[in-house]
Amino acid sequence: MNNGIGIVMNKIIIEPIGIIHSPYITIKDVPKPPFFDEDIEAFAELNEKYSDGLKDLDGFSHAIILFYFHLSKEIHMYGKPSFEKDEHGIFAIRSPHRPNHIGLSIIKINRIEKNKLFFCNVDMINNTPIIDIKPYIRDTDIKENVSCGWLEKHIKKRNNFKFK
Amino acid sequence: MNNGIGIVMNKIIIEPIGIIHSPYITIKDVPKPPFFDEDIEAFAELNEKYSDGLKDLDGFSHAIILFYFHLSKEIHMYGKPSFEKDEHGIFAIRSPHRPNHIGLSIIKINRIEKNKLFFCNVDMINNTPIIDIKPYIRDTDIKENVSCGWLEKHIKKRNNFKFK
């Protein structure tokens, strides 16, 4: 396959490592981050052959879950969240309709039992395939002096809402 | 394919969206986050068909790059970074030798020119295939009250080092 930049790149085959069990059944049920429902818990159930890989993750407060937007069948170059009026490039938004359809959520770990990781800060729907889980690391994943382009005006509104 | 949890899950085919051009040629050249060399710049060159997707990303200070650890041919359930003496589950570390071999870096955006995203905070080697780019969003990606299990002792050492 030629990728348009003169370099031959092979396709990559991903095998989901597990699945999300979530009380959110349809996309409309899912809260928009950062407005999570703190009472809602979901769990990631891993293929049992990966249970050992969860060892010591329970020492972390948060984890990054990479997952597959399995309901998205389209790829768009532009899009906009429902709260925004202008369209932006697909790599400047978090839309599911992106090349490769991979999503990222940072979840709060509640507990781990064998091959099950229970968490809150849920924004995934039920039956979402899981691709990877990584520890959230304070001094590499928290950045300083962050600016957020077209999102800034919404973040300011969100902060007003949160501290009301 | 049965994934061991009683649910049939299909494999997912990923097509890299571009490639990293980095001055780091071998894994040994790459700095360990968060100790980046601030003078080093790399760029992500996307397939030209995805150029439009970068629109408005330059308003953000940081982006998340998902990439493929193309040199890793092994999957381990345990591992440890070179600075740690004990082994931990693969999902509690950031090792390349993980199921699906997907890596995540949060980079600092310098500028965007057509299909090229120039950045610093580089920890990827040259020719790394890129899977996705997402905006880094202050109020969803920066978490509060973060604890980091086995890594805490190293983070405290790093902070001492940084503020020396």
C-alpha cells in the first residue's frame, strides 16, 4: 500500500483485548466529558489471557483506555460536537468518525478483580471493544500552559458551570 | 474469534495515517519522558488525503499522538522500565511489548504546514507509523488527585531532579 507520502506502510491488525460493560446503551445516553455522572460505574472485562497484565494497575488512581468506536462506519475530514457551531478538522476534535475510529478515555479506577477493571468517569457505551489500557502518569500526562484553540470558549463556560 | 469472555469479537484493521520523522534513529536515542530535549523537533507527515483533518489543530498547544510500536515483535504480560527493579503488569506500564503495540505520546505543537505537524517533546523514533492524532483538552485530559502506584517513588525523584 502506498500511503501518499512515498512510503509503503502495512496495515495493522488489532485484536480487541476485552469489552466494556456500561450502563449506557446508546450514544445519546453517554455524558459529554468532563460532565460525568459520578454515581455511574462501568467495567472493562478483559480476555482472561490478559488478566496478569492488570497487576499493579490498582495502585494508580486513573488509567487511559483506548477503545474502538464500533458503531462508527464513516470517516469525515471535518466535524463538530453538538455544542459547537463551526466545523473543525477531524484531528482537532474527538469525533468517532475519524480515520481508524480509535477513542481515548481517561477513567478513574475503582477496583480490579481478576480480569475485570471497575471504573467511573464513564463515557463509553456498552459492548465497546477495548484495544489497550495504560496507566495515567502525573508528570508525563498532565501538561502545563495548555491552550485549546476553538474549545477555549466552551471550557470557560464549563468552568463557570462547574463552580456555580 | 472467541475472545475468552464468551463474546465474539472481530479483528480490526488499522491503516496508518502517516509517519513520524524524528532525529532519534534507534530506541536507545529516545529520551525517557518527562525528560525531553526541548531543542529537538520532529514532524508527523500525514497521508495527503488527511491534510484537511489538521484544520484548527494549530490553535491547541498540545496533541495526543497514537502510534504503532513497529519494532516490537513480542507481547509480554509483565515488564519493567530500565529505572525500576520490580516487574509490573503490562497494563500498569507503558512498554511497547503490549497487546496491539499501540503507543501514546502527548506532544507540544510547534506549527502545522499542509500535511505536516511539527512538534517538540519527542519520544518516538524515526519512521514510526501514526494511527491517530487528537487534541489535548485541558478539562478532560488533566486529572486532579492523581496517584501513580509503583511509579510514585520515581516521580518524587524526578521532581527533585527537575527543581534542582
